[in-house]
Amino acid sequence: MPEKATLALHDAELNTLYMVGRVKDQNPELLRYLEKKGVLPGVELTIVEKAPFNGPVAISLAGQVLSIGFAIAQDIFLIQPNQQ
């Protein structure tokens, strides 16, 4: 049985491969934005930079680097692929 996605993006470790498990948000515009950027359940990503003081988190996925704001990063939950 798969592990639940309980690790928030902003708590993830640098240079570690994760898979998006779920996005906890009811804002349709935000969900469409994340979908457009490829941040979808099942997509693998790596945390490449975390700014201090609740700053943005930079992620690498599908050959691109995206900056995700802290508030949004609190609502994106990850699993490590080896825990599926």
C-alpha cells in the first residue's frame, strides 16, 4: 500500500528526489497554474534551493526550474519514490 503524502514541499530536503502526492488547495486558479507548470500528482521533482525566512522553494522538474512561494509550498505534499 502506498505511503500517504504527508511531507510538505517546504519541509523537503535539498537535492532529494520526491514525487508529488497531492495538492491541498481549493483555489481553482492555483490548481490550473500548478497543472500548467507540471506540478501534478505522480510527477517527480527535486528541491534545488530553499530561501531562508519562509522564502520560496526552487524545484526542478521536467528539465525546468520553478520557484514556488512558501504559502503554496505548504499545500504541496510529497512522497519519496522508494516509499510508494
